[in-house]
Amino acid sequence: MPAPTYTFGDFDLDPARFELRRNGSPLKLERIPLELLILLVERDGQVVSRQEIIERLWGKDVFVDTEHGINTAIRKIRTVLREDVERPRFIQTVSGKGYRFIPPLARINPTNGNGLFSSPVLDDAADPAEAVVEPAERTGVETSDPAAARRHLSLFLLSSLAIVTLAVWVSFPAPHPPKITGARQLTSDGRWKFGPIATDGLRLYFTEDVNGYSTVVSVPVSGGEPVPLHLPTREGTLLNISPDRLDLLVSDGDITVEGALWRVPALGGTPRRLGSIVAHDAGWSPDGKQLAYANASGVYLANADGTDSHKVLANQDPGTWAWRPVWSPDGKRLRWDYYQMAKQAAKIWEMNADGSNPRALVLASEDWQCYSDWTPDGKYYIFTSWRDLESGTPWPASNLWAVREGIQFFRKSPATPVNLTIGPMHYFSHTTSTDGKTIFALSSLKHGELVRYDVKAKAFVPYLSGLSAEGLTFSRDKRWIAYVKYPQGELYRSREDGSESLQLTYRPLFAFQPEWSADGKQISFSGQRAGENWRTYTVSAEGGLPRPVPEVGDAVGVTWSPNGRSIIFANTGGIRTLDLQTRSVVTIAGSQGLSSPRLSPDGLNLVASDGQRVMFFDFKTQKWVEHARMASLGWLNWSADGRYVYFLGVIKDDAGIFRIAVSGGNVEKITSVNGLGSAGAGGGWFSLGPADELVLLKNTGGGTEIYALSWDAP
């Protein structure tokens, strides 16, 4: 018997259709919240514990943040029901026990004669005998015509069959939405992994950083230690696997550059260059005859061997790149992402296989979607979606979603995408097993702890009870600190011992690189929302609404003058000074190409970098002087007395923290950070404590690893 429809207030809840309606109009509610609402309604006034909710919605052994998931689901239910949390009409929170559905329910049984399945009934006032009428009197057709009688009988039978078919289809319950039923970690080497994942059914192939180089590796689908593959070049990035699962599509170099494309046999053999194509992403068609690839924001088609290449979509703006071209299993459609690199915003596009009818798709309630693929049978389309950012550049805090494609006979398919995963682990890259029963996904469980360098012990020890934070900065009097929670990106300030903590910013605003004003009353920081450019903000140390500084534009990181009347920042035009009273902006001569300006404590000198040089500027002489040069350097910090500048540098693959005297001289190495597993922005943030002790964020998370997610997908 089909499940009944529940009515409460203006709302109807239909579990069979997996639908919530208000005054007859369907409401948008994601899978997890809707399943929770169905559970509460079915229990009708009984208290449902959080443990019962976990087991019903996720199962007993699922690797997700269920506490956060329940809280989020309850909030979304209350939002769609327009409920006041202080005066609930529908859902009551029973402290320490769970939740209860409050209002009385009316149940409508779809088989009781009130719906589509009602039988026709004659008018009570009519004579039953009058219901039998000669066909000729009803239709004007002579019953003596056998052909006409047969035609009418055929029409009657066809009409009856259509009605019965419609009734059966309506009564047939929609399949329950897909959901993750289990998770298992397959790798644990702690290396940075990125780009597409591919499988031949026995092994997984992906790209990871090995000794500073992008390397394609393989691991059994059951898990284990990644093994590097032999590539034709020093480094390469995996892009795709051939339809017969025998060859890998690999680009020459890092994923962020355009490289030559190679066909590399998965089990060993001679690699072959695909024509003269240069791209950063590509994929073969299901029949193995065509190749779709992306160069910058242009989308191209070619033969599978790289010949007959031609552009099918023109370039977008320079800041937007095309990524992840994937073909539908039937080969009729091609989808790809347009990703705005600086804004961390993306949309999925689709066109016909011949390049015609390009169009954007809107797939989920989240703002941004990308990195998608079909299951092998074409029933489901899986993609990632997000609206928040997290630490790591920043990076999208994305989750997996799935939407069923098409309608099968007698199977009603929900058109609404289903949220498969909810943080704290955020999945970005994925593929499905050859049988479609497992999703292999790339994720990292981010967490860190603050440590300081003990000079006497020559070791890093926990600092501030191992707080997971980055961008730590001290006020001039060293009594207060500001920091950004890792990986959430929320700005806090507190006493130097961690007490009197106060949150100053909230998601979806992602905060980065805070800096105290000289008087300790304000904190500047760089902020970004997904889909927007970086902006510089100031906020009171006592809390309040962050205020943007429009003159600074999208510059990242500012430094305050000692008198607090101006700030210094860097953008494409060089290093500039903004007078906060007159709002005038002046460019410092000779600063083009330099960034990360930091003003000395006395305000007499400025230090900046171009990524390889430490440059000092003397305001008195108005001259720049080079003090140090390395293959790579950054994160400049002044000592408290202004005599030294500390920085993170790399010499012959040895990463360490160094310092150099303002008066000149040799660069002095303080300590190596190789093997420490630094976390935070760029993987190498550090700052100085009150006594110039080194403070940085040590990575204590799970690293970037591959996970196998089993799922129930009807």
C-alpha cells in the first residue's frame, strides 16, 4: 500500500513522491532535510533521538559530520516551514534527547476513493436502467456498421489502457534518493593529490606531488601505497582514461599550465604524442574516436590521435578557464566547467557533440558547481558544488551531489539534485567504479596546530594549546592577538594567552592575513566570498560589521603606518600608500612587480618581495636595495626591534625560515621546515611571537587522500 500523504497547516508531505508542498505548490528541500522531516512526521509527536536520526539518514558507520548534518537539516526544515525558532509551531527541540513533530496530522490514504483511483459513480437520482443507452443514440453512428463498431471498440480499449497506465505510473512510488552508505580511506601517504581520478576496474590512477614534481601514480582499488608510472616527461598530470581502459591521457607538466598531450599505456609501453595539441585538460569520447580539450578558456574538438583540431567555443575573459570536458555515455553531449580562477566560481556548461547549442546548466541550490561526470550507465550525473571557501588558497568547501538523468518507464525520477556528502570533509575530484557502485573521491580532512620554535631545544613545541589557526598577528603592545581559524577562514581576536576570544567575521566571508592598526583598535584583513574578488576590510577589535576599503581593490595583505593614518598595499600597479583621511593614493617609485609590503615598526623602512628577492625601501633616501635572493621566498616578518626581517625561503629544495639584518650582511638560517608538514595558506605561513620566536601552523589533518564511497543509487 502506498504511503499516506500527511497534511499540517498549509503543508502537504508526500513520502511516496518525496515531495513537500505548500498550498499545492512543491517546495525546494534537499534530500537529508526532507528525509528527516518524513521521519519526524511518521513518528507523529514522539521524540526522535539524534542517534535514531543518524542511523535512519546515514547508517551506523558513515564517515560524515552527522552532528553538523543534523543541525543543518533542522535549520533548513525550519526555514522552508517559515518557523520561528523561539516559538516553534512544527518542530520542538527536546534538550538532551532529540526532536519531536508538534502539530496534529491529517492523513490522506491514496487508495480510499478520494484520489485518482476513485471508481465512477452514477447520479443517485438517475434510473440505473437509463445508464444503458444504445450506441447509435449516443454517437449518431449506426450499430449495424461492423467497422465503426470495431473502431469505437479499439478507441475504447486504447483509452482504457492509457488511463490504467497513467494510474499505475502515478501509483508507482518514486525511487528513494541516492545516498552514501559507507566510506573507506584508500591512501595514507600524506602527499598532495589533485586533478582527475581514473580507474580500469583494478587500479586507480591520479596525480600527486612527489618530491616537488607532478607525477601520475596508481594504487589498487582496494587501497595501498601509490606507485609512480613511467612518463615520457619529468612531470605530468593525469587527465583521462581511454574507453577500453588500456591507455591514460596525460599532459606534460603541472595542471596549471598548458602542456603537450600524451597517450600513455597504463600497463607499460611506448607513449605517443597526440599531434601538436597543447592543453591543460582533455577527455576522449565514449567510442574513442574524438578528443575534447581545453586551452585557457577555449574548448576544442579533435580526432582521438590529435589530428584535425578545431575550436568550437571562443575564449572567455582571461581570468576564466575551461576545465573537465566529459562526454555523456551515449556520446551525444559534452559538458565542461567554466572556472573563474581568482573568484573561485564555476558553472557547468553543456553542448551537443558537434559543438552546437552551448548552454549553462543550473544543477543545485549551491551557488557554484564544477568537476562532474556521469555514472557508467548514464543514470546519474555526479558533480561538486559549494557556496563557502576554506583554507588552502582559499579553496572551495565543496561536497558531492548527484542528479538522476532522464525518466525510465514506470520509474519516476526526482529532478532535484541530491546532496550526497556534508562536511567537514570536502570532496572535489571524483570518478565512479566500472560497475557504478562506488564513488572514488579525493578529499582532505584539514586540521592543524600552532607550534613555536624552541631555540634551545631546536624543536617545534605546541603553542596556545595547539589552536588550529593561521595568520597569527600581535598588537603593538603584544597583549592581543588576531588569527584566522583553520580551515574555516573565520577571523578572531583574543588575549595573547587565548582568553577573551571574540569572533569578528562569519562565513561565507573568508578572512586572510589580518594586521593590527598601530593603536590596537582596528584590524585589517583580506576577505573573499566565493564568486567575488578579494577585498580589503577593516573591523573594530571590539566587533562590528567589517567595512571594505574600496581604494585598495583586490590587493591581498596590507600594512599600517605607525600613526594609523595610512595603509600600504600592493597591486598590479606596484606598492601604494592610501591616506585614510584624504583617501588619496600615492605609488612608491620603483615598486612595480613587488608585493607583500611590510612596514618596519618605526615606519622608516619598507620591505617587499617579488618572490625571489628581499627588497628594502628607505623612505628617507627613496631608494630600493636588494638584500637577499633565493629560488623562492615569501612571508616577510619584521623583528620586534626592527633590526631583522625574517622570511620563508627555499634553497636547493630545502625549505627553511631565514633572517637578514636591515644593515646588510649574510642570510642566516634559523631552522628547516622540511618534513614539518606546514599547513595554512600556501602551505607555508609563519609569523613571529612577542620574543621573535617562530610561530607556524603544523598540519595534523589527514592529508589529501583517496576515499572509496559506497552508495545506494536506485
